[in-house]
Amino acid sequence: MRSTLAPETPRSVYIHVPFCRHRCGYCNFTLVAGRDDLVDSFLDALAIELQQHGQTTEVDTIYLGGGTPTHLNVRHLRRLFALLSKWFSLAKDGEWSCEANPLDCVDEKLALLRECGVNRISIGGQSFDDRKLSLLERDHRGIDLDSAITASLEYFESVSLDLIFAAPGETLDSWQKDLRSGMSSGVTHLSTYGMTVEKGSAFYGRLSKAQFAEVDEEIQLAMYLSTIDQLTEAGWDHYEISSFAKNGRRCRHNEVYWTGRSWLAFGPGAARFVDGWRSVNHRSTTQYIRLLQKGCSPTVELEQLSREQCLREKFVFGLRRLEGVDLTWLSQNWGSDVEQKFQPALDEFIERGWLSRSDSRISLTRSGLVISDSLWPRFLGESSLP
Ligand code: SF4
């Protein structure tokens, strides 16, 4: 079966490193905690998966995510980078990001990351507040995050920080204080996420037993809006629903996802999108290793998106960016009258003040940003495109 899309050589690669010291209370990501005994087998498996792919590629962005890539010890990190450098070269001016846990941001590891080509660190700090960190079951304290940022800035010009708001019991005041700490910390990028309690996390069971309560929706809303106000007033570039950059330091890798371009992905649970095909690896680290040890593909889901699905997703992902989507460009590139097909939803959402229009460009308004998730189904599920 052939893809319905013109081939596009991926210029981005994601590597999933599924190891953490322990699992934080709110986390349901694809990872194993406290299983460092599996790291060598994982690296063996990753080597086989890359060999199965079998192509050396120059890429513009590399993203090491997890899990916590920096949880690997120095020997394992060296092995990982040797493996990656065999298959991928980073283009001049390319971006190589690595997620890091605050406690791992020590000279030895930071120097190694830089030496191996990483030029952007993304620290999963979540908060500077000790009480909140302990509630989230993080393994670091505020002072550790301060030191991690200071150390990272000595090695990298581009340092991103993830912060969570709406942790149980959190007030608007305490969140604003946390955010101010992030703003003044020297980082060049902030990603702010409202805490959600997902199935598979420890918090999910506790919530169902009413052992804690989620922050009231109105307060969550106030937290999000005050985040936008504080950051934009201070000159940060709000370029995606949850992402803010300083001095032009947007995350180029994530922009690949939001603009619907192709990317490669390797590791447990890794999802890739190439030429209209979306495929996903087995989420279990042990199963991923077993499959590759047997010489099988670790891919367990494979779906060919129709031209229409691709178009719809491109529109929805594009709307996540504050710049929005140019309907004329989309129609010209996809040979379909996008405007006509989305018309009922576009008219309604513009009328309600959730979307705005400037010539042929559609973007989220402030009210639309707040409820964006509820807008997507209308664009993803309308009647057939020609
Ligand atoms: S460090 Fe990050 S990936 Fe690891 S368990 Fe905690 S939230 Fe999940």
C-alpha cells in the first residue's frame, strides 16, 4: 500500500530513553523506574533498531527524551552517543536537545553532553517550592533546581525549564511565586503545564479514592491566564499554547510536530510520522528489548493517514502555535479547499471569540487558548474532504 503523500525525508529524530530513578506521583509516561540493570540491554536493543532502520541521516533536530536520559551513568551516556553518532549527523546550526533531571545536572554529565553535541538542555524542574515538590513526589528540592539551572547555563546557551501548575492544594499566589522564580532563573525557555491526573499514575488511584482533590477549574484557568500575562509582559515570546521563549530560543524540534513535518523516532513507545504513516513502538521496555533481541520489529501500531486526516491534523497542530495557520497556504499545498470544508466550525468559533481571522490566517484568541482542547474534535471529525 502506498502513502498518499509526497515523500518527505525526515530531518528530525526523537530517541526515547525510558529510565528514571523513581516514578513521580503524577507520571504515566513510558518508563521503568529503579531498573538500571536493563540499561545495557536497552542500548543493545536500540542499536538493533537503528540497524534495522539502516540509514545514516543528516538531521536538523535531535531530541533525547524519556524518562530521563541524564539518569544514565557516564559510561551508558557515552555508549548512547556513540550509537547515535553512527547513524545521525546534526546539520550545521542544528538543535540537539536533551531532557534532564535537576539532580543529574552536574559538571561531569553536562560536560559530556556538550562534548557529544547536545546544545539545548530541557530541565524537568516542575517547581522551586519544596512542599509542592514533595507532594509531586519529585526527588529534588528547590535548591537543587537552582543549582541545576546555574550549572546548565555554564554549559549551554539554551536552557529550558518545565514547570507544573495546579498541583493539589496550590493557590494562585503560590503558583505566581513559582513562576517568578522560573522567570528570573536565567533559563531561555519555559514550558508550563497544568497538572492532569492520568490513568496509570499513582495519583489516579488516589484521586479515585478521594485522597486528594484537584485544584478548582476556575483557579486553574486563572493560573494559566496569569502565566501568559506575566510572561508576555516581561517580553517572553508566547509561541505555543504552553511554550514561552526568550531571545528567539523556541524549541525547533517541537515546532516540527506542530507544523506537521516528518520525524523519525526510536526507543520504547516512540511514535514517528513519515510520509503520512504513523507508527508506534511497543510501550513496554522489556517487550521492546525482547522483540529486538529476536530480530523482530518493535513497531506494534502502523497506520496510514489519508490525505484528509493529514490535512486535519496539520490544521489542528498548527493552531497550537500562536501564529496560527494560513488557510490559503494549506489549501494550495494540499489541493483542497480547506476553508470551505472547515467553514461551519470556523464561523462558529470566530463568532464565539475562540478563533480570530486576519486575511487568510486563523489563530486562537485568548479565550480560545483556554479551551483549545475542546475545539479540536470539530476540526478532526467533520464530514469528508474531497
Ligand atoms: S522524572 Fe519525569 S519522566 Fe521520570 S517519573 Fe518523574 S515525571 Fe516521569
